[in-house]
Amino acid sequence: MWGQEKKAGTSSSEQEGKEVVMVASNSPNTEGAGDISAFVGKGVEFKGTISYSGTVRIDGYLDGEIHTDGVLLVGEEAIIQAKITAGTIVCKGKITGDVVAKECVKLRTPAVMNGSIKSPILSMEDGVLFNGALEMAHGVRELPRDATLQPVGMIAPPGMKRVNG
């Protein structure tokens, strides 16, 4: 199902019989994010900074920072306490920390988000808990400061005069 698996180095959680797995997959995931480059499994605890390209799925515990232009998939069992910068974030788990997404953030039930989100697009399903600030970074259009409103002609109801003003 996941394709060929390879160990991705040593972590403190491997001493407990758990490991971080690098995954090579030929099938796209359900969110259309492409092939999963790495997978942090349920029960794995990771502390530190992750920087990557491509798609990473986290189902365990992560404390630290995540930096990518790619996709971060957060599984239902995942607990992340981190500052996250990514291209796209799809979350079904729990994130505590500030999130910046260049493309979009998708919060899927039963996600819990505690922290600020800065993203041009946010989608949130019913049942998601979101406690924090939201900044729609791009796509919010402002009128130029010198813009003036121009009157639009109105048709007056019968019996009334049209007033231009």
C-alpha cells in the first residue's frame, strides 16, 4: 500500500522500537498532494526542525518547526506543537502554534487548531475547533487610496423625480 519503505536515520524514538520511515509511493494521496516523501508514524515522537520538499505525512507527535514549500498532511492522531511554514497544510489532527501557508490551509474534522493562521485560502469543515487569529495574506483586494465612488444612475419609481447628487 505505501510502496517501498526505507529507514530515515536514527532518532531517539527508535530506541523504543519506533522509527521514522521514508516512503516511496507511486499513487497520489486522497488530497491530491502527490507522492508522500516521508511519514512520521503513530506513536513516534520527534523534537527538532524538519525542512523538506514534497509531501510529508505526520501521524505522531512533533515539537519544533516545520519548513517547506510542499505539502504537510497532519493525520487524526497527530499532535504538533510547532511553528509551521508550508505551501499547503491539510490537518485532521491537533496543531498548537503559528501557521503560515503560501497556498492554502485545509482543516478537516476532527482537527483542533490553536494559534494563528496566515494563508490566502482557508477551508474548514463543520466540527473543527479553531482558536486563534486569521490573516488572509493574499487575495484580499483593497481599493486604491485615491479611489472615489462614482454615482450610478437610478430609475425613479413612478411619481418621483430622479435626483442627481
